[in-house]
Amino acid sequence: MVDIAVPKLNNNDSSYLLVEWLFDDGDQVPADASVAVLETSKATEDLIAPASGVLQRIVPDGTECACGEVIGRLVGNTADSPPASAPPVDAGAERVANTSGTSPLVTAPARELMDELGIDDAELCSLDKKVVKRADIERLADLRGGSGAPANPEGHRLSPNQRAVWNVVSESQRTIPAAFTVVHVDMGQVEESAARLGTMAGATEFVIAAMARLREDFPLFFAAPGETGWVRPAGASHIAVTVDVGKGLFTPVVREAEQLSVTEIADVMMDFRIKAVRDGFRGSDLAGGTALLALNNDAGVVMATPIVFPGNTCAVSLGDTRDELSVDDHGEVRLRRVAAIGVAYDHRIVNGRDAVRFLRTLRERLEHAHELTVSPRDVR
């Protein structure tokens, strides 16, 4: 008999939601098959069967499970397996019928908060969730306004996603002595090249492409800090990009971005935006970034200083593209489109002079944006 235990999936959470079992009680499960789906504060993850065997489910769908908790077992064969029994209905979750005929599963912590705030079952229909967690009830309370605030007089508990952001930001501020440098970049060529492509590519995709292709010339900007006095250079430009569609901040990773054209990067970014809207990120989407692009390009935003993620040495920020009057080489006043692009960097590893060189080279690449429309694979 082999236990199915909840693994530690990240450094932010001490428990995860068991969204669903992918096999029924008594089913034969192959080794290395996905046996269940877990949800962290940031993504969903498949739980892999550690061995083959007949499944005995201990914990029902919709239960919040601690790291290391045994949620099921795999018995060697059907003969060894005792008769399957239905999971207890009160083992951490309950179903609530609604007028549409579907039944959302309400976790025990969610039900506890509903009772505390006086939220009735009818209000759950507005969530459009198959599994209702405590974080969903917290968001529902926010929508209700002040009358739905928790009884705790000290304030409002942040969502799991935002608590994960809290942990990363705190770790960054505690461990990384960061500095910041910014330059203005003429984005005229970027906008002209994007218009010629006729795709969804814009400033974001061009900056990702330009940034990724700097790794060989600026390896320290894509390295990971090691023991004192050592760094580990990255073997590829895996660019993490901030994505926030109103459901929390995520940083999915564009992998091997230096090998992609702007159009290919645009396809990847569109997929990320869809996943953000649908709560569809997997842990693998968010892992392994070697540098970060922080998007602060909402209308009117000049610039913002990003944090350097633990395990990285730099984070590039992109501000809004705006109109600016300038004087050209002939003394003529002209209108140009500019954006502030900055880099925050770990000052233990990167010095200010190198940061300026990095930004100047990035600016040159963007001011010759047509070169980024072709994948490096196609010019070899």
C-alpha cells in the first residue's frame, strides 16, 4: 500500500485545495498518472500517482489539505483492496443546490466564513464556481461593501493570491539590495513595426524580444545568485511577465524567448491573458523565470520601480508610451512617441555602469524594432 500525500508545491502556501479526483474509488491507477488536481494560491497542479494500484480516496473533493497530509492510498491490486466506500459527506465540504441545477462544492473554511458574515447559499450563484473556497467568500464580501466585512475589527484578510505576493515582495525587500536606473526610449519604430505586422503584438512583445536577446552580452542580468561571491548563469532567456486582469498578479514565463519572433511572443502572451481570465495557470506556467518584465504601461503611468524576484538579478519595467516634443539634429521640433524603460538590479552583482549599458543596448534594439520581427532561428 502506498500513501498519496500532498507535496509542497511552493514556498507561499501551507495548504492547498483538492479540486477534484481524476479517478473514482476502486479504479486502477497507473504509475505516474495524474490522480488528482490541487490548487495553490497561484495555479493548479496535477498530483502524480507515486505507484500503480487501486485507489482508495480518503479526502473528498473541495477539501483544503495541508502539505504532507495523506489524502488517499494505492493498494497493490484489486484483491488486496477492501470494498470502496463513499467518502463521508461531512469530511470538509458540502454541496449547495442553486436555481441553475448545478451544485457548487463549498469547502468547510468557506462555509465557516459564510456563517460569520451572514452570506446565504443563494449568493453563491454569482460566483460561477464549481468549488467555492474561503477566498471566494472573501471576494464576495468585498463586493457587498462594508456590510459584508468580517467581524475582525483589525481589517480585511487578503486573498491567497495577494498573500503570496506579500511573501515574495517581503523576501525580495529583505534579501536583495536593489538599485534602479531608467532611460527614455523612442518607440516610433516599435509602433510602426507592430502596425506592419497586423497582429496583437505591441510594446510588451517587442520589449520581451529585445530583452531576451541581450542575455549573451549581459549574462549577469539573467543569472541566479549562488553562494557568496558566485552566480549561476542562465542557459536561456526565460522572461517572466506580470499579468493582472483583475484576478490577482501572476508572472507567467515566456520560455526561450530569445528564439521567438515578436509574433510568436504575442501568441504566448495572448494565451497567458486567457489563462489569467479563466484561472487556468498551472505551476509550470509560472516557474523558472530568469528575468522579469514588469508591465506598468497603463495610460498616464510614467514609470514604476519593480521588485527583483528572489532567485533573479534584474527586473525591467515598461511605462506607458506617450507623446513628447523633441528637437532633432537639424534643430527642428518634432513629435515623437517615447516610453520610460528601467531596470532594477541586485547591486551585489550588477553595477550602475552595466545597468546603463544594458538599457542603452535595449533602447538601440527597440529603435531598430524591425529586426525583432524575425525569429533568430530563421536567420541562421
